[in-house]
Amino acid sequence: MNSSLLWQIAATFGGLSLVAIGGANAVVPEIHRQVVTTLAWMSDATFAHLFAIAQVAPGPNILVVSLIGWHLAGALGLVIATLAMIVPSCCLAFGVGRLVSRGGPASWLRIVQDGLIPIAVGLILASGWVMARAAASSRLAVAITIGTSIFVVASGRTPLWALFVGTIISVAAARFTLVL
């Protein structure tokens, strides 16, 4: 196993952990930029596939980081990527929680919380945009992405229904193309 790669995985996800305001999905654009563009660990398509698997699988949103680690370095990569993404932010949250509990209610805390809300929302929206661009491999994929987005926003239902329908449409389109 390449220990240099394992250290890169730890450093990359450890740093991202500390800026994941709003959860792991909030830093998906930066994860994408790091693993696809900057470090060239995988292609757009591979990233999109791993992200899709992580979203459909039961478990936390952090699963995408675990899958990236597994893709890069097997089981050890999975463990290192997951711990690197979880441990720094957990330690920071614990420390800030202790500080806040000792200080009691403070006006500065409310200001900080109010300021973090739009940052978290913006990061999550950027994640959606990056994933939509990564999935845009054909006109059909773009149509399915737009349809899924409209369905989720208009109905408030889980995107799994739209993903299921999109999968059926994609499989049917592929079979139809093969028959022609």
C-alpha cells in the first residue's frame, strides 16, 4: 500500500472536515475539486457514481468520503478517509460545545449561528450544482436531473422515487439504442 497516498487522503479529508459547515454534503464541491481536478484521483463520472451510491445507500452523508477512500486505497483507504473526515470536526464541535456551555447564553453566539446558516445553505446548493454538472453526460441525463430536481422541490418527497424512474428510463433508452 502506498503510504504517501494514505497521507494525502488523510490530509485532504482532514482539512475538509474542519470547513464542512452544514455536513459533508456542504463540501461536496470542494471534495469534487480536490479528488477530480486538483489531485486527479478519479474522473467526473467515477465521482458521480460514487456520490450516487452514497446517496442511495442507507447511512450518513459522509459515506461518499468512505467510498472515495475505498476506491483509492481499498479498506485501509476507506477507514482513513472516514476517520479524517469525522475526527477533526468532532473534536472541534466538542471543544466549541464545551466553551459555549461554560460561557452561558451570549449575544456573540447567536450572531455566529445566524451567520453560519446562509453559509451552510449556500454550500449545500453549490453541492447540488456540482453534482448536476457531473451527471450531465447526455441530454437524457440532463433531462432526468432537471426532472428529479423539479419533482423533489414540488412534491417534497424523497429523490429515491425520481432516481428509480430515471434508472428505468436510462435502462430503457440504452436497450432501445442497442436494438437500433
